[in-house]
Amino acid sequence: MFSGSIVALLTPMDSSGEVDYTSLKKLVDFHVDAGTDAIVAVGTTGESATVTVEEHIKIVLKTLEFADGRIPVIAGTGANATHEAITFSKMFAGSGIAGCLSVVPYYNKPSQEGLFQHYKAISEASELPQILYNVPGRTVADMLPETVARLSEFDNIIGLKDATADLSRVKQHRELCGEDFVLFSGDDLTGLDFIAEGGQGVISVVNNIAAADMAKMVKLALAGNLEEARAINERLMPLHKGFFVEANPIPVKWAAHQMKLIDHAPFVCH
């Protein structure tokens, strides 16, 4: 469950701004049918920073319900307050969640030691597998490889989603964290190259729309068939670039509506 093509699932809303659970079920079924390896519910693309706490919990649990054991679900549990991230991690204990994706605290600009203490506290408070999420383009703070290495020593901190687009870090993380530490790309534009450098997969925005192609591309890349994988990646390149012409998740929600995967266009945002 911790490798391959994973979707950073969008959260569909209706015209009044409420979560559209009918469309959410449609999305889960779409990914099961397309061969997506796992779902991240309420990550950045799922609007974790703006949905209410009650919505956050319900979206994760409804995604689990709709998945019905057919596909693993990873919960977005990160927050800029350590106590809030711990609360989310504890909330999903025993729920059937495969693990947690925990973003670097945003806005606070913690030091490297502050980042270490934040994740140490989460690790010690929860038995669920934890995937670190470094996305300095959104959080400002950049969790350096040396800090990731320190955190990899905790048994339940099992991997990293790296959205820096710095491919040199793949080798650094592998050397510092060991072969068992799972490395995911969080940048669609460089995701294939990330796998070629030794990563185990991608947690992708584009996967919301091109799920079957992403699943095939990642499978080929992980098998070492980079030529065929690159051919697929070239076809996907307009999406890799186009989905970030405006703030995520506006473009991907628009595309999902055009494909009739969700019932409402993203005119109402939290």
C-alpha cells in the first residue's frame, strides 16, 4: 500500500459549499477501477487547511466507507499546531486507515529542531504509520534531509512525500534513511524522474483526472521500463503544467467537472 500511484484526492463540494458525498463516492469508484494504488483523503488538494474539523473527519471516514477495503486510504492529518496533528492521528486509530500524511507546519516557520520535535510528538502519540510531507512552496519551512533522517529512526515514521522538485534529494534521503524508508514524489512535473532516481511512487494531483495513465506510467517506471513510462509522461505533461496555472485545487476541480467526475464546478471555495 505504500508504493505506486497514489492520488491526492480532491474534495468535491456542491453549489452551496457543502461537501458532495455523492461525487466523493464516484471519485473513489473511479480510482478503484483505474488501478490507483491508494488514496490520500483530505491532503492539500483535499483542502485540509480550509475544511472544518468536523468535515475533515467525516470526509476521511466516508472515503474509507466508499473504498470498502478495495483500495487503501491514507488520512491527511497534518496541521501547523502539534496538538491538532496529534488529535487527528488519534482520531483515526482503529478506523482502518492505512496511515497518515502529515504536512510540515505551515505559517509558523519552525526551525529544523522544531520540526523534529513536532513529528517526534506525533510519532509518540500515535501507532499509525506516518508519512512526512515536505512542501516548502506552501509551508515556507523546508525539512532538510538530515532532519528527515533523524525522524526515520522512529518505527512508525515510514516515509516522505517530497514536493521540493529537488531530485538530488532522492539519493540523499535514501543514503541517510535506508532502503526501507519509502520515498514519494509530491511534484507531478518531476514525478517520473523521481522514481528513476530511486523513489517508490508519486502522490499526485494529476492522478485525479488521468488515473489509469498515471497508474500505468508508475508501474512501468518501477519495473525499470522508463522508455514506455516517459512516452506516457509526455502525454500527461500539459496536465502536469496546467493544473498549477491557478491555485490548487481550482484547475483540477474544473477538469474533474468537465469529465463529469464531480457534479459541480469549483465556483464555491472554502
